[in-house]
Amino acid sequence: MTTASSYRVGSRRRGRHRRLVAQAAALATLAALAACAGPPRNGSGIAYSLSAGTPRAKGDIDSFTWALYAEPPTLDYTVAFDYPQNMVLSNVCESLMRWTPGLTVEPGLARRATHPDPTTWVYDLRRGVRFHDGRTMTADDVVYSLRRQRDPDNAAAWAQVFQNVTSVRRTGALQVTVKLKKPDSQFPQYMASAAGVVASKAGVEAAGRDYGTSGGLACTGPFTLGTWHKGQSVELDRFDRYWGRPAKSGKVVFRFLPDASARTNALLSGEADGGYLIPTESYARLRGSGVGKLYFGEGLSTVNVALTNMRGALGDLRVRRALSLALDRSGFVEVGLGGAGTPTGALTTRAAWAGAPERTRKRAFAGLRPGAPDIARAKALVKAAGATGKTLTVATSSVGQDVSLLATAVQSAGTRIGLDIRLKSIAPNAFTALFTDPGARKGIDMFPLTYYDSITDPLDLLTNFKTGAYLNFARHSDKEYDALVDRASAVDDPERRLGIEARIHQRAARRLLWIPVAEWPTAVFLNKRITGAPTTISYLYHPWAAVVGAAK
């Protein structure tokens, strides 16, 4: 998915947190980097390493405070499609299956999932699971919760996950059977995301239109939704009747700190004990502060330039290739991502292919390693396309340095090869609309987008380029591509499926349906009071706060 900046877009949508740097200064910085960046350190220009996790907590703690870059507009699980919502919701609501910190899938509220035939999934539920409203979970609650995702009146963000579902039925007091119209290898994986959340039918119906914005969420997680101070913070309280291991902290307070400097200062002062989505310009300051530790983990995230209009100059593949050739990826990683990232010419992360044989991974990434900017070749492509002097507009925003500096880098690259690249500044609170409202994209040809996978499968991203897909902003259509995606989706065997996905990846990457820029890890900062938080992007759907406790 992206983030609001990523989609997180950019879904599923990387935390937009950094202040806009003066464009002239940024252009000068990137130009200097292009001239003297030198050979990359450790092969990527990056001085960081990924951690499998943080040290386990040594005991319980009364409470801890977490910095969050934006207030969730709602905590209704059907529209939990961005970082702020899911970072909170993952500790309150649980799904049929669970994404682990190692980015694998294990049983969640379903103790077992079976697949008796290619179009049937059977979920046997745990016995005695309590909702926060005091009721006991039954198959009826699961049926109701999944049907809410399919109801067009709910405008569910996860509706596409259910496109092949023909029925969701109770087939026992603690059993639910899902029937598909055709085989779908992705559906069971998404049952570990917010798409598979189960809430109390009675609790949701009692809340009515207020569900997700006031009162409780009637879910099953290790924390209940506590006091929500609109515009300031939201609190979670430990749920003492939780079916699993109890949370180590009695309370979690999420403070809404949209200003990157304020968020960093809160971490340094102890006003906040920790946070994910750390402002990239604060990496060095936090690392050297002595008040805590900055960790990096697998984020399954890529930074891209999303194309929204292929009716003009960008409709010519030569122009797209020219921009890709001219873009200084290493310079952007150093400046825009604080040195924590890896330049890439691939649309997916390498970690998304963890289940593939080495030969498949090689095919998927063959020829996609980016080189240094090739301005002469890029200029020649623009000239051959008859696009010299053509105007293109890139959206930018102070939502994050990863956004503002990437937009500036695209402008710099385009200017050097004969294109007229103009920046259109969009307010942070309006940036999310680029992913949901075609009207907001009017007059815009490109925008920075950080995409994260919600499952450990490259198809999560590659499906976005199918005809009519939600994130197919430029309305690209390729019948052969669509057929390959459908073929891969129908294959349960991971090795066979990933072999098809390697072909899909090559086809999308070589057509530059988005222009890939960098892989970006997850960053988490913990002060010396607390420890235990996962370092990977699993925090979006895993009850991460339950394992955070005392560091001493």
C-alpha cells in the first residue's frame, strides 16, 4: 500500500513529516552531490544496518508516550489504510491471521486456516476470545466484520482484497468459510492485515455512524481505546481480559506532532519515549544525542515518482526513460533520506522476494540496477521524442523531506535534459487527496510516492498497474500485463507464483509505470526508558505496543 504521502501512499504512504527546504538551496545541494558524490559506501552510499529487533523488555511499565506525525481521521478498520490509523489500530483490533515481526504470517484470531479446494478458505476460530465490550467472539462476528469490508456503502479501503469473494458464511459456532469466484493467492495473505480485522457485531452496530471516531472499537486486542483528546492525543489502556499475553504497559499515549522539529524535540526531551517514521533530517541528531537509540528495520518500502498523466509528454516511454536516467538517486538518498536507503531501479524491494529461489530473484532484478546520471543519453531521448521544452508539473509538499527533496530532484533532472519542470506546492493536509481524488491530481503529471507492502509478496505492489486499479493514477492499460497478474494471483505455490511475478516486475519496471528511486527502511527511536518495539514494518498490523516495556 502507500502512505498518505506514500498512500500510506506513499498507502499505503510514508509518514509525512519533514519541513520543506528552500527549493533553491535543495537544488544547489543536489547539484553538488551529483558532481562529487563519489563511489557509494557499502555499495549504496549508506552508513546504517538493519536490526532484526530491539532488546526484549525486562519488565512491565506504567505507561509510555509515542510520537505520531498525524492524527488518525478515524479508527474504523475498514478505512485503516495509512500509517497513523494502523499504528494505533494494530494494538486495539486483531485480524484472523497475524503478520509477525519477521514479516511472515501466523494464526491470529483464527487458530487454523485450511484450504480444502482452490476456491475455499476455512477459518477455525479461537475459543473464549473476549471483545472489549465484554461479549465473546463468535463466527457471526467474523462474518459481519468481513462483510463490512465488502459493503460499497462503507467505501472500504480494502474492498479490492475481496473482489474475488462470492460468500462469507458461518459454517460452525467457531468456523467461517470464505468462497472465491476463482483462485486468489493474495486473499489469505491479506487476512493478516486490517482487511481481516474482527470486531463485535453488536458493538459496531451500537456505535452506528460514530464507530471509529468516538467511543470504543469493540475489538479484541491487548489494548482498548481510551481517551481521545481531539487534535492532541489518543490513549490506549491495557485490556485485562485479553486472550493472549497481557501488554507490558498499562497505558500508551500517542501524541500528535505534525511538525518534524517538534516531534524530534519531543523525543530528545523525553516528552515522547519513542516513535516510528522518524524525520530523515533528524537521524544524525538522534543518533548522537545519547538519550536513546535509533534502529532501522526492513520496511518493504520503495520511494518512487508516481505518474498521473500519460496523455502528454510522459506518454512517450523515451521521456520517462530520460527522467529516470537523469535522476540522481544516490544524491537523493544522502540528502532526502538522511543516508538511510538504497538507490534502486526496481519497483519492489528485494525483501519482498524472500520466498523466491535465487534464480527467480535474479530474473526479477536483471538489468534494473541504477547507474550514475547519464545526462547526455537522457537529453538525446528527450530530443528524439520531440519533447524539448515541454512542461511537466510535479507536486511537492512540506509533508516530508522525502517528498519535497524528491520533487526538487526531479525538477533538477528535468531541467538538465531540456524539460520545463514546474513544482506545485500542496499543503500537507491536502497531500493525501492525491491518492483518493482524481480532481486533486488535475494539472499534475507526477508526485513523490512512498509505497509499502502490506503483505510479503511483490504482487501487492505490482497489482497497482492493472487496468482500473485503485493506484493506477495514469490509467495505464496493458491486456498482457493484466493477464499475467491474474495468472500469478491464481497460483498458490509461492515458487511458481514468484516466477510469474518476476516477469510482471520486469514488464512494469521497463515501462517505467512509476519511476523507482530508492528502498527505504523503517526507522524507530527508543529512549532509555523503554525497549521491545519491532524494527520492521510489521507494526502496521502487529500488536507491537504490547511488547514494549521497561528497558531496565
